[in-house]
Amino acid sequence: MKYTLWAFVGVTILTLLIDYLLFRLVIQKRQKQSAHFSFPFGAFWHFGMTAVFILSFAILYFLIPLASSSSVYVFFQWMMTVYLLIYIPKTFYYLSYKIIGRFHKVLDKFSEDGKIKKMNDGRYPTISRKKFLSQVGIVVASAPFISLLFGVIKGRFSFAKKYTKLSFPNLPNSFEGLKIVQISDLHLGSLNSNYREMEEAVELINAEHPDIICFTGDLVNNFYEETIGWEKVFSKLKAPLGKFSILGNHDYGDYSKWPSSEAKANNLKGIKEAHGRLGFKLLNNQSSLIDINGESIAIAGVENWGHPPFPRYGNLELASLGTEKAPFKMLLSHDPDHWDAEVTTESDFDLTLAGHTHGMQLGFEYKGFQWSPAKYKFKRWSGLYKEGQQYLYVNRGLGYLGMPARVGMPPEITIIELTKGPIGNDPM
Ligand SMILES: [Fe+2]
């Protein structure tokens, strides 16, 4: 709750600041042309939208913890989209106006612009500095507007496959070429009955003919009801050696106030059962052995283990029981912070699969270089990491949360092929 309050206060301050700065800009531009656009009437019209957004965020701040279904989340995410579609371009407009304006003034000092103006006898159209800056500002602001709009309309369902080949000396011979598909963070409530789009993802996964499918948590936003209807989609996933899953921080119903502890426990029970209905074997601080020709590897799954404010229910010791004799071990752990905190220091899992970061649903990548604001929050936020003889792969998620958009950070289907050999990786 404390973090939500800080987020609300932060958004309020930012919104007021952006609108105040733009108001000052508009006043400067118009004060001579339009008398009615002055304080207090101009301010009233200008800040009308600000007031609507801040009031709506305030209502949602109190409403979300009391919500008993994910429809409030869906409303919140669409309101957030409208907000971002307006306020991100506004910020870009202001910054470009100020930065280019300053640059323009510096150029004026050193140019012969004054002389050129004197020579212009009116046959050529001229443009004032303010009009020029305003037009440039509109062009600059349209770039994030179009990107975000594209992320909402197309980006959130433009599934991307990411291939990695990993070699381990201790992989049993029978598992040579084992193909693992990882998906993560479905957040079914956010998908809001977009069954057809997710069926396309299921087809893309099945086309890879995986041996194992792993789902690394956050099946829902908060409520068991979000899972209803999705069995017809995800039960079509095919993997002959098994489909395994774990819980993520959103699967415990921790983001709501419940009328009783019993109601919360029933919600969690329903979510756990839904994993089975969707065709997954839920590894809740548990492990399982996968056998081929008398040889076996182990796969373990921990409950969510995160740093505050994220819950910590994971028990690595418990999850590891039964994996001791397996020559090769995999771990599913929703939060990648767990890898540095416990997995690399207290266990010998060869490969850990995580999700959680979503790549903040925003960023870009080019020829192996990738950037996202997520990198400032999470030490391991996307892709492959190695520490000693252990690997971690962080999937950016297949669904979305908060903003129903993915900008430069498409929903991910990870395909990992295992091979026997000196430890190493190959992007395939
Ligand atoms: Fe998530």
C-alpha cells in the first residue's frame, strides 16, 4: 500500500508539473492575442483535464484494493493508456520547445539572420520563432504518441521468438537436443478475453515441437476468476515430456483487501487448481524428475521469492528435495532477484528460468544491444545471464500489466535447446 501511495503522489506531482509548465508556455504565446486565455479562466480550462485524471487516479487508489474482480484493473489499464497517450506527448512537446528554443537563441547570436530579415521585402513567407517551435514540438510529440498507439493496437500481440542454445558437460546423453519453451507473466485478467490472439501464441509454440514447456508465473493479476475460459486455449499446448509451472507475485491475491482470510485462501486454491486445468503441473516448492531411457534430469519450482514489496514464499531447500541425484537440474523461479540472492550462492541448479520484469513493456533492441527502463530496476531483466557454471534466462512475458501495450518490447516466446559439451551458449 505504501508503494502505491508513493506512485499516486508521484504521478500527481508530475501531472501538475507538466500542465503548469505548458500553461506558462501557452500564456506566454497567447497573452497578446487572446485576452480570455488568462488567469483564472484560461487556467480553469487548461487544468480541467489535469483535475479529471488526478481525481480518477485518487478514486482508483482507494478502489483497487477493495476490488473483488479484475474489471477494475481493466478499467485502470485503459485509463492509464489514455493518460500516457496525452501526457507523454505533452512532455516531449514542452522539452523540444524549450531545448530547441534555447538552441535557436544561441544560433541567432552568431548568425546573420537579422540582416536577412531586412533584405526580405515580403515576397517570401516568414514564420515566427514561437510558431516554428510549436510546429517542431508537434512533430516531436507525435513520435511517442504514434509509438504508444502502435504498442496498444499491434505491439502487445506481436509475439517474438527468442532462440538460445546452451551446452552443459553434465547433460545426460539421452537429453541431447532437448527443446524447452518458456513463457511467463500471462496476466490473464489483462488479456480480457483476447482468446484468438493467445491461440496464435499457442500455435507458434506448438510449431517449435518443444519437449518441455515451462510457465514461470503470474497467471493472473489477482483473482481466480481471471482464469475462467482460458483452458480451451492453453490446454492445446503440446510437450511430450511435460508442462511445468510456478506461481508469481500476482498469484497470491496480495493486491486486494479480502473480506476474510478464508476468501483469500479460496482464491489462491482456485488459482493453483487452474494451473492443472490449463494443462500445467504446478511446482510449488516441489520438484519432478524427467526420465528418458533410464536417465533423468530434475526440474524444480519455487513459490515467489522477491525483495520487498514483492512476497517471499519461496523455499529453495524444500523445492530442491528429490533433485540431489540428478546430474542436471533446472529451476523455475518467477523473480530473477532470487537467482543472485539464493540460487547462485546456495544451490547447484544448472539453469534457472525467470520472468517478472516484463522488460517494463518498453524499450528497444538492435543487433544484440537492448535497452529498457527495466534495467534500472532489475539487475537481471531480460535474456541470458551466467555466473560461474550456472545460467539464468529472464523471459519478458507473454501478457501485459498496467498499460495494455508493448512498445519495442514484444511478448516473448523463449526457445532453449540443450546440448552436451563444454559449458557455453550460442544464440542459434
Ligand atoms: Fe508479471
